[in-house]
Amino acid sequence: MNRLHILGIFYRNIVLIRRSVPKLFGLFGFVTVALFLWGFLTLWVQTLAPDDTATDFILLILSAFIFWSLFDLSQRSFGISFLEEVWSRNIINLFASPVKLSEMVLGFILVGVVQALLAFFYVTTLAFLLYALNIWNLGLYIIPFFINILVFGWALGVVTIGLVVRFGPSADILAFFIPFLVLPFSAVYYPVSVFPPVLQKLTFVLPTRHMFEGMRTAITEGVMPLDNVFWATVLNLVFVVLAFLFLYWMLRLARIKGYLSRLVHD
Amino acid sequence: MATILRVTNLTKQYNSFTAVNRISFEIKEGEIVSLLGPNGAGKTTTIQMLLSLVSPTSGDIEVFGKNLREHREELLSMMNFSAPYSLLPYNLTPREGLTVFSLLYGVRNYRERVKSLLDEFNLGELVNRKIGQLSSGEQMRLGIAKAFVNNPKLLLLDEPTASLDPPTARQLRARILKRIQESRGAVLWTSHNMREVETVSDRIIFLSRGRVVADDTPQNLKKQYGQEDLEEIFIIIANEPIRESL
């Protein structure tokens, strides 16, 4: 592992984010608008509930929204870091350099961590100011969910890169679409119990289902749901391994079929 | 002279189409070898295999006696390239672009290296502009500066002066030649500018339909084909049927 290679990938992306207004909007703008939307919706839902209800809708729904945004950002930042090289026709330079795939991915992860931390602190502060939601009340319970959400986002980001390598730049839409594919089945805003029995079984393989189910338990019951944390972590590890195998397979195929040069010519 | 690059029976097939067909050649220390051929001859595929962007169907590539497939990262850190189809990121400045590539090639004193390259390639006045705002000639110059970030021992230059005006092209050629002489490296050069090829090349390899059809010095090729002009030789070779002996 060469630290300079990783620093090169990191530096290239951070320079862009630092001075690009659209990229800063992608980091902070979308989440701000969505927080208003979900916040007002939640305030209205709260008024529909009986006066004696003990459920804190703000805490439940907005916490889910914040963690979902984190997952979405984590996957997107990863995919876009790679797509940026394709869009700027730099991808051949990158693959012809001595940078290993693992170093490239580590560089993207570093970029993702910086973006995720910035966005998470920003959105939790904004949620506190607008809706008096203090997600930090969850204390240390946040850590396993935070880490698992980031890691699953990166795993899907690796899959996105593999698909772009295989299908070319036109597959860039997947960078934005993949999280929405997972959203309805991750029990983000509702419990797993609302799924039909078959879907309850099928969605078991999704780490996000266990993360969000566990997070709701932590909020409503004030305990750390160890079984959810366990399954989320184990499934995440499986997804990470499968995602890397998929990317290696796609790259091998790309070198055999000549897809890499197509990335700058398509 | 030590052999820097050895290519043996290199072949690339895409289904039933053979892009490169059992080509073999060597490049020795200090040599500048031009790879010529008509469109579709297999030049770009060969360069892409040398950069490990494309896997050969069969055959071997050795750089400094080491197999490229087995020592990819180590060997790529001693190589570099410039090609008009592979630009530096348009949304960085030249200084940032060169910094990124110095890091990607593991250059420890990258700040000094970037500064000296900016001076050497007369890019000083462009440092604060975005690469996408530079003219194609300026981008080409920057691409060649990038090709020197790691002081490569093997340089692959695909049409390095294609977008340059004649004085700049001449200046840049002289700079490349000087650097190669100093480093005792080697260059594989492709160009459609036959005067340029004749000026810079120690040897010329002609490819046609994926095969090496001639490999000799410019002088010997002229004698062999009875022509004074490399362009005429290019046209003859591009039109003649493949000879099985080569």
C-alpha cells in the first residue's frame, strides 16, 4: 500500500469539492431541502396522532431520514468520485498509473468519510435548530449504525463502479438510482412488520433493514439491539467481499474486452 | 545496451477479429522507436497492452526483464505515457493536475517536481487556469509534462505533437530527446508526421493489419524500399499484402 497513491486520489477529489458550488450543493443543499420536506411532513403527522400518544414522530422519522441521507451520500460520493474520472476523460491516466485498485478504493473511502462527517454534523445541527431534534441523545448507540451505514454505502459504491466499467459512462445513472432501489425494502421509515411475510424473509439479507430496525429499537426502547447490530455487521462484511469480487471480475473482463478505453470514447 | 522493453509474440483477439497478431520487438536503453501504421493497424491496442489497459490474448511483455502481468505496479511506476485521447482532468489547474499525478506515481518530493515541470514546459503563466480552459496545444504540452512526473525509463508517446504549432512541436521534441538522453530511458513514439518520425527515430516499426511488416532504421528502410520519403514507404506498406516471413 503506497500512501502517496491514496493521497493522490484523496487530493484530487477534495480539491474539486472544496471549490465547486454544485458539489457543495450536492453535499449540503439536497439534504437541507429534504430536511424541510420531511420535517414539515413529520410535524403534520404528529398533529394527527392522539394527544396522549407517547410516540415521538420527530425523533423516529427524522432520525431515519438523517441516517438514510448518510447512506445515500456515502454510496453517491463513492460512485461520483469514480465517475468524475470518467467524465473528465482521466480514467485511462488513472488505470495506466501504478495505483492499485485497493489504493484507489481507499482514496475514495477517505473522501467519503470526510464528506459523510461534514454532512452528518451539518444535518444534525440543522435538525436541532429547526425541530429541536437532538440525535446525539442516542449517545454511543449511534456509532455502530453510523459505521455500518457508511460501509454498506461503500459496498454499493464499489458495485456502481463495476457496472460503469462494464457498461460504460451511460451507466452513471446507477450512481443515483441504486440507493432508491434499496430504500423501500430497508424499513427506513416503517417497521419490518408491515412487509408481507415473504418480503420479511427476503429483506433479511439487506444490512440496511437491520440497521434501521435496530435504530428504531434504540430510539423507542433505549436499548442497544445487539442482534440487529450483529446481522447488519455480518451481512455488510459479506456484501463488501461480494462487491470487491464483482469489481475485480468486471475489471478483468474490461481488460480482456477493451472496455477501459471505451470509457473515454463513449 | 540493456533491453528496456521486450515484446514477444504479442496477440490480441476480440472474438474473431485479430487486432494484434504475434508481434515481437525490443527497445534498448537510449533508443527512440516509432510505431507506425495506418488506422486500425494495431498501434493503439499495442500501446494499451503495454500500459496494461488491455490484456493480451497471448504473448509476453517484459520491461527491464520483468513480466508486466506479474509486476504491474512496479513496472508502471517506471513508465509513463501521453496520448491525445487521455487528457488531464479539465476541472483542475495545471499545478493541481501535475500534483495529483506526481502523487499517483509515488514522487516523494512532488512539490519541487511540479514546480520544475511547470518551468521546464513553460506552463508557469497557466497555473491558475483550469485545464479545460487551455488550448489543445497547451493541454498537449501539459500532458507531456505529466508524462515526465516520475522521470520514466520507458515513455509511450501517442501523437505527442499532434495539436502543436511547428515551433512549439520542435521545441518539445528537443526537450523530450534531451531528457531521454539524460535518463538513458527509451521511447515508443507514434505519429502520422513522417518528418517528425524521421527526425526522432533510431528505428521504425511498421504495423499493418496487426502485424509487424518492417522493423529497421529510417535509412535502411529508405534503401530497402528505394524511396527518399518515409511517407511513400508508409503508403507502400499500408497497401502491400502481409508477408508471412516477418
